[in-house]
Amino acid sequence: MTTALRVPEELSARVPAEQRGQGLDRDAVRLLVSRGTEVSHHGFAELPGLLRAGDLLIVNTSPTLAAAVDGRIGHARVVVHFSTRGDDGRWAVEVRDPDGRGTTRARAGGPAGTEVRLPGGVRLVLEEPLTGRSPRLWWGRVSEPGGRVPEADVPGPEADVLRLLGRHGRPIRYSYTERDQPLSAYQTVFALPAADGAGSAEMPSAARPFTARLVAALVSRGVQFAPVTLHTGVASAEAHEPPYPERFAVPETSARLINAARAGDGRVVAVGTTAVRAVESATGADGVVRAAEGWTDLVVTPERGVRVVDGLLTGLHEPEASHLLMLEAVAGRAAIDRGYEAALRGRYLWHEFGDVHLILPEEAPHTEHCSSNCR
């Protein structure tokens, strides 16, 4: 991404689309479409007309958690962002300072042994950094009143982080937004409750503009959907770090749908970078998608490339964001640079409540798309 691009502060989407005017719905956002270096401008409601029968959308079904909880370290007020639950019962967390405006600012992580007091008498003890690359995220363990640490598979009634978030949590909010929003504003139409209560610390926001009405219109057009799950962790507004391991699942039915679309004339379009990471993690070197679940540490870069995804529907990312490497892997740097220049000129809105970018493969001239009876 060219370093000359800077996103003006006024282009941050401060409230959801449906709150910007009477009678608006979530799909009242703009849609920038890139086909190679060709760019066109649309409303998101036009999406069914931009796709065709046989195309397949990969969607992330992870629900968003109320992952921000107030706490104290000594006498100091802090906010804990709960990111990712480990297999041993610990959580990856980011501790931040309140900024006096209802949001937070970055805080140095640690040190080991730091105790954070949380509502309901719960204690969070920071144990070690999540990775050696950054001190921002730490592994922490919660304990009940009285100091008992619950077993990883038998969470205690108050120490269970999911209960804590349900009672005292709120959605993570960054400083470019105008005010707190209810958790429902951060759920996509594709979100499904996980059996173990898991979810994403931050909304898989590329899917936010979809409405039930728009999904029905896409299905009527012959567009299919393949659900996958990737529980995304916190991405600090100040730090543009490579993604760390996250839990994912690609079910057998979705793997079959994706392989069938690739074998036919359909294009496989991921809705969000999280969907790309999930499906590419389940794809072998032979390009075949197989059912898979667990943890993925895959980082999609232009050097690695993509094996399955033909296109991508995504939000607009800061020029420094690591997500842009994934976009370049899908479309190439020239296409992404051209698209972002057009988004800035067109005054598109950034971030999770903002406008979206549809990246499609460049069409060969005079290409005719066969129907099912072509020979």
C-alpha cells in the first residue's frame, strides 16, 4: 500500500448506517467494486446485480462478544479486552486505560503477576505475553472470590469469563466512534451462537451490511452461501500487528460447496478477511478444501497467495494494517492501491460501521459464462 495514502479523521464511520437517517437499514452503505485496476461505485443494495448464479459467498458465523469489562489495578481504573480463550482455560487479554471519553487508549502490558480486580469479586492475573512480538496481549487467568482457580473445562459460576462478559461486559469500542452501541449493533445477520459460548472479541464487520432481505435477493439470484467460523481476537487501533493464532472451523458441507463452485463456473468470494483465513487454513496444496477445525496461525501474504478465494468483500482498512497484505494476495498491489485511491477521492467511510469494498477477479474480454447445459 502506498505510504502517500492517509485516511482523514472525518472519514471514520462514527455510527452504524441505520442511525444516519430515518428509514435507513444496515445496507445503506456504499460499495466500491474493483475488477483489476478498474473501479466502479455502487450502493451495497446493488450487490445481487454484481454477482451471478453459481457464485458462492463464504461467511463467518462467529458471534460478537461483549468483550470489554471495567476493572482496577490497585487504585487505577482500567478496561480489559478479553480476546481469545486458550485450551487451558486462560484468556488472551489486552489491558487498556480509560481515556475519559468513553473509550480507551493503549497501555503497556504486564508485568507478570499483575492482578486486575473485576466485577463480582473476580480476579484476573496476567501470566505471560501472548507472543514475543508484542507486549500488548497477555495470557491471563481468572479466579473466583476466595482465590479458587476454576478448571479449564469446569468454569466456576463467577470466574467463568463468558458469564462475566454476559453480566458486566460491553462491546469493544474505539475512539473514532461517537457513542456506545448495544451488542446487537455488532452482530451480523450470519452470527450463530457457539455451543461452547465462544465468539469474536471484535465483529467480523465485512458482513455487517447484509440484511435478511438482501440475503434472500442473493439466494433468488442463485448465489450460494458457505458458512465457516473464525473467532477473531482484538486488533488494537494503535498497533497493526500480524494476526495471531485463532480458532476456526470449516464444516464438511461448506467444504463441498466451495469445491463444487470451483469445479463449476462460480466465483468463490470470501466475506471478510476472517473468512479468507478460515477457508485457506482448510485448503491443501492441491487446492481442495477439506473439513477442518482447531487453531490457525496462517498469515495470508502476497508471497503465500490464496488457493481457493477468487474475490473478497471487505471493509476499508488503514494503510498500515496487516490485512492489506491479504488483499494484495487476492488482487495484487496495483488493484488495491487503485481502489484505495478511489475510496479516498470518493469520501468513503472507514472502519466497522463504514463502507465496503468488493474485489472481484478481472474479467477476460468477451468472456461468455456457460450455463449448466454448456458442452
